[in-house]
Amino acid sequence: MESTLNDKTVYNTYADIIDWDILTEREYQIIRDLKDNGIEIAPTTIIKDLSGLPIGQEEYVGDGSAFTGKKHMLSDYLNKMPHGIIDKRIPGIGATTLEIKSRRNSIIVFPTKALAYSKHLKHHNTLYVGSSIEGKKRISNAEIQHYLNTENYKKLLVVADSLKRVLTLIKEENYDKYFLMIDEVDVLQSDNNYRPQLEDVIDYYLKFPPKNRCMVTATMKAFSNPQLEHECKFNLPWICNAPREVKLLHTDNITMAVVEEILKHPNEKIFIAYNSIVHIREIILELEEETRKDCTILCSEASIKEAGSYYAPKLEKGKDGKEKLPSRINFATCCYFTGIDIEDEYHLISVSDIRHSHSILSIDRMTQIHGRCRISKGVLSETLVYSTFKEKEAKTIFDELKKRRKHENYSKYLIHKAKKVLNLIDSADKLSNNDSDLRELFDIVKEAIKDHAKQKSIGEAPIELTRKNIDNQYVPAYLNIDYLQEKYFLYQHVYTSTENIKKEVEQANCKVIDSISLSYTKTDNQIENEANNKAVLKVWEEEDIQEAIAEIRQLNSIHQLNESTLTTKCRGYKKHKRTFYERVMKLYKYVDIDSLLYLLWEIRNMNNKAFKTINNAVIFWALVDNHPLKQSLNNAFQDKSKQYSSDELHMDVVAPIFKYHTHKTISKHKAVNLLNAFYKVKRTKNKGVNKYQIIGENPYHLKVHRDRIFYDNNNLLDFFIF
């Protein structure tokens, strides 16, 4: 089935959101109430939003209405979700529940397994499809198929990473028998850089008929994807949306500022949203021992070790059956920023820390965090604790951003950059059509071209601007572009000053009741706690890597070490352990496991530059002896007595050979690094100038070849890392 694109907008009608053929007496009464309230309602009536419907309020503002005193959720007026891009504006009006209860087959996609599983626990007619959680094992394809074969309406609650598996079983020809809903779609935009497979969800979405799909969030962002330009936009406005009262606390010491805020509420519950386990632990260490006993950390299973005895996997059910915070002082990382329903009263402290990219909160994310509370006036107070860039630091960052900005709209510039690369790739495909020699050459060229379709990002590795979609076609990576646009805005416009953050918060329907700045000098105790905390975390990281090594050895011993099992292992772990598995997955085919694990363990505490050297050493060693690149370099270094300066190595040997074989320009620094990865090199100094002499091969003493890279495989940019 081709992607179902709209050249014109397909609007909703009341027939799309109400089951007119099977109305209950209650539903007839609701329609009469709507008509009595002056709303024109008939099956064929086109509606572009729900203006006039009193959704979302427990008490309707205004006397004499047919709706006075009623609780107004979406499911009180609709039987099913509208199609298109649904901006519900405010969390907690029952969008997910509405679709789960609808009289049709539904696939609801969630950005996290915590969110998907929590909804599954509340609705037992649903099927959770995602990785294991809270002791529930990953469901098998046979179990999914059995559920699909039942006669009842199917309600599949699917983690984004598992959507492909579900749709493969359903089959494309049956897409029109299901309604696909993507919940909290803005999280896909924010997280796609870390989980690039999330954009596949949009590819699948576009294959569903326009009236069989919707994307929902309370904090809608613009989409750069032109395929969504004509998608129906459907707003769910609230009749009364009173502004939130927010206190802003700017500080140069997040830890002590949060500690002081905690101490202001000695008896009532507190919910602290802070996406950093490391810094949460530092805050807890600054509290008195008795107070620490009141602390809990709500986080993913991947962070159990770091959270230690403070770990809590979920909320607790109170005696009244409501979802309560488990402790008096509750910290939460990002997997609890979206989708959980807290039916409790508490003081909310949201933390935006510019020291780490993943700890910076957008204004929309703050709105989502506040929306976790699902009882009226449950948030007793709301405080944003935040830091801003120092003037010199900000100037460096923003000068760099300014250099990159060549269009008034940053996302348009990124799309322009991506499309230039895609045009070159497309031209290469056309020119090489029906010519195997050209096709082989252009496969190499395309890899070189793709390397330029990345955008440098502050505090992160370069971000891909192109991707292969589910149809194996090169296209712009629009969700990455959306992410970069948001980050650009946060770095350039929001976290530059206290005035800017105040302005942005006020524009998000908030009333700033206080805005202060506090400075703290780090005490000796704080410095010691931070050092001890880092040391403990480093030990735990090494324990995690040792666990990974044991698991890899076990897989190898039972002949189960393959890309599939390693890909599975990469999921659900903290970055350091996930990175170790990813590195093994890149190289295990070419070298014996003992050598590989030894080398990767040795560089465990080093940056990615150390892995590049190991990777390039293994790949060069894996090339067959008659591979053109290997032959060219070996021939160039036949004279083992010759000494080279770095300039001679670069200009006369390494750079021209690599340019010929990879179409990649190599700097002098990289030329020396590559040489040290490929050969045993003796370095001496002659009159203050470094001299390099090749004295042998296999500098890392690799033992046993596994797969070899054959002489006709010249697409070397797939293997080497520069």
C-alpha cells in the first residue's frame, strides 16, 4: 500500500466521531443537550474543531447551561477519536480512553513502554506489545496473532519500537480495518535523535487512509514533514483554561536550590521532575539522613542500579483505588514526564539544567509534567528551577549557531541541506542505472555524500539529516530536523536570560507569581558528595560492562551471537552498556571474541575517539590481503627503514590513497591516527620534528580472523570511522 497523502485536507464530520447507527439512549440525550446548547449537529456536518463543546472541565463556567454540573471529558460526547493531527491543548481529557472504548479496531502507539503498559493495566481488554516490563515478558508473535483472531474489537497498545512487528502480522491490505493513533507525538519529535527508528512510525502512519489515522498531543509542535501539510488539523479547545501559577527560580547551583525547595514543604508530598539520575542522587545526598528515608526515584528499569534503594517502578494504588505518589519526596526522570496519571496532591518542582542537553526542558515539556496531575487543584504549587548559559558560554554557542543559520527559518535550512544531498544521491542512481560498474562506484560515492548530510549539535554527536524510510528510500529525517529546530530555539531564545524564560513561560498560559535568582557557593560537603557519587557510578558502570561481557561470551558459546540478539540487547540499557553492545555488534564478525572484548574493555572509560582507532584497526586487519586499499598501503610502506614526517605521511601516502579508495579527504591528524591503527609504528624525534617508521603489522595483536572483507568490497565508508 502506497503512502496515503492528501493534496487537500479531509475534514472530520460528526459521523467520524459519533456512531450514529448504534446510539444508546444516553448518547441520544447528549446530542439533544448539544443541540439545546446551540450546537449544529448532524452526521454530515463538517467540523474543524470542538468549539462549543464543554470538554475538560469538571464544572461548566456559566449558569443555565444544559451541561452545568457535569464532568466534561471527550468520551462524554464522542464515541471515537477524530482523524488528523489532534491538538488537545491540555492533558487529561481522556483521548486515549476514548479510543480504547471506541467500537472499532484500534492500534495506539506510545513513545514509551511505561506509558503503554500503564494504560494496559487500566484497560484489560487491551493487548500490550512492547519489551518486558515489571516482570511481564515480551509477547510473542503467536500471542499477538491469537489476539488478532478474536471476535472482539482489537485494542493494541504498542510501543513505537514494536509497531513494525504488529503491522507485519496485520498486513497492509488490512490497514483500512484499523484506526492508528499515535499518542504524545511530540515526544517522537523530541526523542527521535536518540531512537532513530521512531520516524518509521510516521512512515507507517502515512500508509493508513486519512480517516483511519490520528496523531495526538497536548503540546503540539510544528512538523517540518511536507507530507503532513494537508493533514486535517483538529483542535480541542477548553471552555475555561485558567492560567497556572508558576514560581521561577534561577540558580547557579541546581542541587542546593532544589534542596532548599524541598525543605520548604516538610509535611506535604513533593514531585521533582529532573532528567538526571546522577544529579538526583547528589540532591538526596545533601538531605539529612532521616529525610532521605522519605525519598523515591521513579525511573526506568535501566536505571535500577543507579537509583538503588530509592527505586520505584510505578505509582502506588491508594485505599481509594487512585494512583498515588509512593513517598513524600518523589523524583522522576523523563519516562514519567508523559502519560502517567497521578491522582494525588503535591508540590511540583520541575528542573531544567543546561549542563546536559537531555536535562533541558522545553516549555511544552513543563506543561506535560504539570498535566500528570489528574485531580482538580492537585498541584499545590509549581516551581521551575533552572540555569542559564553564562555570557561567555552563550556567546560561543550562539556564534556557532549563527554561522549555521543560512535561512531565516532554521528547519528550512536543514531541509534544504538534506535535499541537496538527496538530489546528488538520486542523480547517482539515475546515472548508474543498468551499468554495474558505475553502480558499484556510485555506491561508494553515495556513502561519501551522506556523510555531509549531518548537522553538528551542541553537546551531542552530529545528527543525521537523511534516513532510509520503511520502503528503503533515502528521504529527509524530518523528526531529527524538528528536534534540531526545537533545540536551536531553546539554546538561542529561551535559556539565554531570566527575562526570556519568564516571557516564554507566560506565553504558555502561566502566571509568574515570583521570579528570583539565587547563587550558592559549593560547600566542601557538596564537593565531596559529588566526587563520591561519581566514583560509585563509575564502579557500577564497570560492573554493567562486565555483565555485558559475560552475556556476550555466553551467546558466543551457544552460537547465538548475531545481529538480532545484539540488537535486542541494545534496548533498555543505560547508555554505557548499550554503547558496549553496539561496539561489539559492529566488529564481532571480523575478530575473535576474546581479542575484541579485551580491547573494548581497555577503552571503556575513554571517549569515542579511542573506539574509532580500535574499529579502524579491526577493519584494516579484516581486509583480505589482496584488497586494493590494503595492497596500496602495504606497497607504499615496503621500505621498513624509511622514516616519514607527519607532512610526508599525510601528503605523499595516506591522504592520496584514502582519497582514491574512499573519496574521503583525510586530515594530517587523522592520517597519523590511521597509521597507528593499521601498523606498528615507531616514533622518534629528529631536530624537534616527529618522524614515523613502520616496523610491523597488527598493532593490537588480534588473534583469529573470522569474516574477511573481500577485495571487491570497496564501499569502505560502511566500515571505517573517520
